[in-house]
Amino acid sequence: MIKIIENIPTKRIAVKLRPSAEKMVKKGHPWVFTDSIAKQNIDADVGDLIIIYDNKKNNFLACGFYDPYSPIRIKLIQFKKPAQINEEWFAVTVTKAFEIRKALLITDTNSYRLLFGENDHLPGCIADVYDTVLVIKLYSHIWFPYLNWLVTHLVRVSGCMTVVLRLSRLLEAKGDTYGLSNGQILYGELEDEVVVFKEHGVLFSANVIKGHKTGYFLDHRHNRKRVGELSKDKRVLDVFSYAGGFSVHALYGGAKKVISLDISKQALQMAQENVALNMHIGSHEIIVADAFEGLQNLIDQQQLFDIVVIDPPSFAKRENEISKAKKSYARLAKLGAHLVSRNGILVLASCSSRVTAEDFFNISEENIEAAGRNFDILDKTTHDEDHPIIFPEGAYLKCGYYKLN
Ligand code: SAH
């Protein structure tokens, strides 16, 4: 076993829930909020194993871990069938997660999300693989007592040589991190914090220590491949480009001109480095600008593109931001529609889980029309296959492909 952390003792605690929460758990929902706990036999500490029993029959319903730092007080990992939560449980859970990703790994791809939190029965725990480097990102303290088992089995299934720990800002701000810090190497060595990896034959690099989340966004892989395949001889605008995910695929696919637009100069530098990793003949330009202003400038210059991709960051991180987020999606769809040439394609994405797919697509479509454009819907997609979804809040990504007449 890989030993990172000294043994942290945990207890087992029996809990009963209020009826409405019990109903959700019976459906397999992994979150129990603080005010849903009706009865608890003893006080719990972070990472304690909580066993939830049925109110009427006292049967096992689910079990999970106690998180005193989160309003989601119990994070569930196992439903219906009781199980010993031991090293074997982690071995089986991580192996199952790896099995789901196997089909993707037959493609020319060596970067994938091996653990997608709740959706792989490990709430608040993400593991992304970049070639031989695995980045484990924790959003909850509940994983510290189980980290040795987790890392051992992640290394076993993935064959990775290095494991990097990333901690969310909220996690670092509260509670004990047992001497572990963000960016720490947990296993093996990291020669360079910039790791090169492949996505459907296209090379990218990610800074696994300083990059957003774990360094790169893997969820759009299939959408980027698709944009690449549509790009031969095309002019492509990639808005909110970050490290150039869509831009690089477009150039690799034979685009004659690609513009990456982002507010972050650092992100655009990464985009340029990623472009340089791959063979291409088309030109690549960058625009450092706020997307709303940058798009308006391009419209004022009467520029047109065959493909415009708009993939903004989450606009609704909180409940009270939803209506503002919707307005931003509306503005972006309208601005984008003005920049697409006749028969060109507008690709609109949203990663705000609080804005439903239905609302997002409706807003997008209303605003393409408001820009005076008719359209055909080519496709609507969600996450790539290494992001399985088991509960409604797990689904955040939506992406619409519109052909504008
Ligand atoms: N499309 C990317 C991921 C986008 S992440 C991919 O496929 O990998 C969101 C990006 O939006 C970040 O790079 C961030 O710097 C940028 N961003 C945030 N606010 C912005 C704004 N107002 N204008 C332009 N870019 C912005």
C-alpha cells in the first residue's frame, strides 16, 4: 500500500433522516443536507462512516462520510446493499470507474477523468490522468482518512508513475489538511509541472500544479474532436479558449485561420504552446479581451467565421446568479450569431449546473433568432464518456451545434 498519511481513526455512526430526504436517498441521491438528519446516535467527526437506516423497518439504506465543513453534511458512497467500507471497497470502486473509461482509452487518447466524484461513488473526489501523471483533486476533507487506499488503487488501475494532490480553495480555508498542501507530490516524481498528453491524436500540455481545476478541461473532448473534424479550410473563432482546446483541434483538422479569445493572457500563452505542439498549416491569432467586448469589436470590424465556439466558465456558481447567467448566455448567443457566415456553425456551451439544458438551449435558440438568423439544430451533446452521470446535479455540461442559414 502507498502510505501518504498516518492512520486517522474514524467511527461508525447510525443516522435516520427526515422523510423527504429518505425518499431522495432511496432514489440513490448522494447528498444529505444538515437539516435532513432526524436522528444520530453519537457526535460525528470529519470522515466518520455514517450508516443510514430506514425509519420504518430499520433496514440499511445507504452509507457515506460525515463532512462538518459542508452544508452537504453526509456524502453517500454506497446504496441499498450494505458493504464493509475497507480497502477492498476502494479497490472495487476504483476498478469499476476505470472499466467505464476503457473504451475511450482504445482511441489515441491518454488523458481522461478516472474519478468523477459522486458519479463514481466518491463525492468531492476527482482524479484526472494526463499520460503518466495522475492529479487527485479533493473538494472535501472526508477523503483524508482514506487517501492511502485511494491513491494505492488509482495508481494500480491507471499505471501512473506520479500522483499530484490538488486541494480546493474552500477545503484549504477550513479544517485540518493533515500537513498536506495544494500541489504536493504524493507519489513518484514530477519532472516538469507542465505535462504533455494526447486527446484523439492531438497533443496538449497542462500545468498540473497551477492550471484551473486539475490543469485542463477534459469534459469537452468529444466536442473538440468534432469541431476539429468540421474545420477543414474553415475560419474558426474560439471564444473563452483557455488553453486552446477547440483552437488546437481546429488547426489540426485543417482550419485555415483560428482566433483564440480569452481574458487571460496566461491562458492564451498556453494556447499558443499547445498549437505549437501539433502540425498545422493554418494561422493562429490570439485576442486578449473580455469576451463580450471582444465579440462586439469583431462585429464592428465586420469579421465573419465559418465556425464560432463559445464555451464560457460557469456563470451561476450560486443560486442567486442564475438570472444574470441566463442574460449572459443570451448576449453571447446573439453576439456569436452575428459573427457566423452563411451556412456556418455556431457552437454554444454551458457548464453551469444550475441552468438546465432545456433553459440553456431555449435561450440560445431565441437569441440566434433575435440576431435575425434562421438555424438548423445539428446536435445537442453532454459530457464525454469519462464523465458518467448518476444524479441530476452531476450533469452540468451542455453543448448545442447550430447551422445558421
Ligand atoms: N473552452 C475551454 C475551456 C474554457 S474555461 C476548453 O475547451 O478547454 C473558461 C475560460 O474563460 C478561462 O480560460 C477564463 O480565463 C476565460 N474567461 C473568464 N471570463 C472571461 C471573460 N469575461 N472574457 C473572456 N474570457 C473569460
